Amino acid sequence: MSQVSAFAALDVADRRMLADWLAEGLPAGVDAVLDLSSRPWNVSGAGAIIGVFEAAQPLATWILVHHDAGWMMLRPASGFVSDPAGSLADLLPCIGSAR
């Protein structure tokens, strides 16, 4: 559980769910999952912000954002932005498939 202890912006249920997802093993190509919430994003209404990094990539491949409207997944390299999802659990299975 220490791997997700830094995800302070997540509520207890989301932190536990993320820990379970990480314990199952990262999807192919994913190297790291980092809490980016404390960075100065200047995005009104944003809560938790999670960066998902592929091996050998200096920038996050996917960014998961908890916003007033729900959870959204962004893929900056392609400009992909998901529709709002009701939970983090709805987005995690999409990591690796949203290319």
C-alpha cells in the first residue's frame, strides 16, 4: 500500500482501488503511476491528478483527472480526452487501450 500512500487527493475507496489495480500488475508498457495532484495546474475544480507513464517516455502517456464532472482520461500526445466517467475504476481498465 505504500506505493499509493502519496495519492492524498484520492478518497479512501479510490486509493484502495488504485492499490488493488497496481497490485494486479501494470498494463504492458506502463512503467510508473505517479500522483501529480500537488503540481500547480491552475485548473478550477480539479482534484486528484494521476500521471501514467510508459517506459522510456519523459512525459505522462495518460493523465487521469478527477474534476467536478467526474473522472476524465487524457492522452496528451494524441489530444484524446474521454467523456466524464463516474469513477476511477471506470477508467483504469482503459489504460493501454486508449491509443
